[in-house]
Amino acid sequence: MNIYPPVEQRFSPFEFYSLMRKNNPIAFDEGNKQWGLYRYSDIEKILRDPIKFSSKFGPFQIPEEYQENLNRPSLLNSDPPYHRKLRSIVDTLFVPIEISKLEPRIKNIANTLIDNIIEKGNNNTMDLVTDFAYPLPATVIAELLGVPSEDHDTFRQWADDIVSLEITNESDIDSIRKADKTVVDMDVYFSKLIEKKKKIPTNDLISHIIRAQVDGHSLSEKEILSFCSLLLNAGHVTTVNLIGNLVFSLLENPQEFKRLQENQNSLIKPAIEETLRYRSPVQFLFRIANADVTLSGARIGDKVEQKIQKGQGITLFLGSANHDESVFTDPERFDITRKNLRHLGFGNGIHFCLGAPLARLEGQIALRVILERFENLQLNFDNSDRQNLYTKVSPLKSSFLLGLSHLPLFFKPKNR
Ligand code: HEM
């Protein structure tokens, strides 16, 4: 059984998920000997149990020779107790109180990007992703890490090559080779930077990681490299899609957009959370069973029970959990005044997204600045046929991220 949504439904996998939740909530892919989980309660349970379910991804669809680079140990795919040691190096830097100090700088970057869009004019058209949603988080994470922002174009190429890594049933060797080469290129780039920062330490994230001590030891060169590329990538490829999905969802749902415009102070934060639920940028995560475990269907009256064997891989569809009708009322509706926002868009448990406070702040600032600077935002493509809207957009080429690679818009600048 194919546990992944068909490629052509990647921007709208929700009907597929709904059928899986109903008919095959714990599905087994015989070919790849891998499980797919779709219900909120099963997924939450696994995320909260790192002892029984490891984050060391293992082989999956990536051939052995590419495992060394594409599956190397990092914060993201390590287990306790090593995970705690790595996380303790950065944990305190990403708490909301620290992140809130970045607000003036993030606002400044966002406003400069909008100035450029208005100055360029382009007959009052823009590509929200290329002109705004991408460069905003990329500049922020580059500045935090202490990497030159003039290298942005290189980062974008790397990001594209990493996110288009095909790790589902459709895995294709070209995307794997490209991602593998990107890891090598990133290592060369960061090695030079680390060398420089070792000689002249600066007040940035890379220098902090170089200085960090775990059990009385500094991290090895390999560990530092892996940390740098994780933070650079995780720090922007996801937030780009949060901003793109947010603006698209608002334009697709004009009544919600109107409510937001009329109640900006109270609805900006909920609009971000609803986007994280409704169009979760990260659609799935991997785990491996550390022991034989029996999972039983979580819904009352269900008889679903499956035995997962030690060593088998499990794909946890966060995108499906976030549309689970047993947790969210009317889940297929984009509703920015929704009461229950317990989404799993940032994961759960010990690997809960380190950058969640930063991503939330970036999303809130992006939305506030867009509302302040533009009026009459509209999709710049034929969107008269609302039923088939998804056939007109440019979905991101990625198996695990849900987003748009371009979002053409009409805008009218507001008089300031
Ligand atoms: C909307 C934006 C974002 C989304 C949807 C997102 C999503 C996620 C998810 C689902 C996880 C859990 C992974 C797992 O359990 O295996 C995660 C972990 C992580 N995220 Fe994010 N993320 C976002 C933004 C960021 C940002 C801005 C950073 C920058 C620092 C970041 C850094 C990380 C790191 C380092 C981890 C690994 C944490 C650990 O394993 O302990 N993320 N993220």
C-alpha cells in the first residue's frame, strides 16, 4: 500500500489523509517495510515516547552510500541522552524572551523587503515567495548564525536541493545525489567560516556552538558542521512556507482575511497557529521502533491493532493529525478564530521545534507588515474557478514540506 499522498496532490493531500484516517490509520507499506500513521492520538503518543521510538532515521529510501551525509547525527535525529546534551547548547538562546529581542531587527528587514517590492513596481505585481517570504527568514537566520547575507543565492540553491530530496515511495536517485552534494558543499563553506571564527570569535550562534562544552568537551568539527547546516536549513526552509501558506490561505478565504483586517491585534497570532494546523509546512516526520510495539486504534469503538516490529520505520503524518476530526471541529475549514489550536505543526515531546518562538515571531511580523504596507492584495492568476484553484498554483517540489515555490500577487501600496 502506498502510504504517501500522490505527487499531484502534494499541495492538497487532505482528502487522501482523511481516507487513510478512516480506513487505514496504521498502514503498512509492504515494499518498503514501513508504517504510515495518520491519527492525532497515535502520532502524539509516538512523539512523546523517544525511548520506544528513535529519531535515528535509518535506511528508509536512501541508499546505503548516501546515508553518511544525508543521515548524519544531528540534534534532529539523535536520541537521549546525547540529544539532551546537544539541545542544552542552544535551548536557552531560543526561548521567547530571548527571541523577542530580535523584533526590531526582523521588522526592519521585513520593511526593507517591502520597500524594494514597491520600488521595483513591476506594474504592482510581486512574487510573495521570492520577494518576501524567502529572504525574510533566510536573512534572520543568516544574521543569527553569523554568516554573510550576500551568500543568500547560494543558500537558496542549497535549500532547494535539500527540500526537493525525494524520500517517499517515489524516491529518485537524482534528488538524492543533489542533496548529498549540497551537504558536501555546505561542509566546505562552514569549515572555512568555523576556522575564521575559531581565530576571531564573534557574538553569534556559530561562535557560541564552537565555544560550547558538553561533559567538559568541545564539540568535534563534524558535530559543529552538522549543527550549522541543520540550523541554517531548519531555520528558514520551513518559515518560508509558513508565510506563503498563510497569505495564500487568507486570499483563498476572503471572509477570514476581512476578519483579520478588522481585528488585527487579536487575530494575527491565531492566524499563524491556524496556518500551522491547516497547511502545516512540515507534513511528516520519521521514527524507528526501538522494540516490538502494538499500536491500537485510538478512537472509541475502533478495532485497529497493529504490531510494529523492532527496527521498522514509521512515517508520522503531522499534516493528517492536524486535520483529525476527532480533535478539530470542521477540520477542512480555515478558521482563524478556532478555539482549539493544539496542532502538531511543530512536533511534540523532546524534539519539539527549537525555532518555534522565532518562526512564530517572524510569521507575526511578516503578516503585520503586509497588512500595514499593502491594500487590495490579490492572487495574480486566474482564480475564478475556486474548485480547481490548486491546479493553478506552483506547489513546492518537496515530499515532506507543504508550500508554494511562487505566489504571484497584485498589490496596491498604502500611503504612509
Ligand atoms: C514554521 C516554521 C517551522 C516549522 C513548521 C518547524 C517544524 C519543526 C518540527 C515538526 C520539528 C520536530 C522534528 C522531530 O520531532 O523530528 C522541528 C524541529 C526542529 N526545528 Fe523547526 N520548524 C520551523 C522553524 C524552525 C526555525 C526558525 C528554526 C531555527 C532555529 C528551527 C529549528 C529546528 C531544530 C533545530 C529542530 C530539532 C529540534 C530537536 O530535535 O530537538 N525550526 N521543527
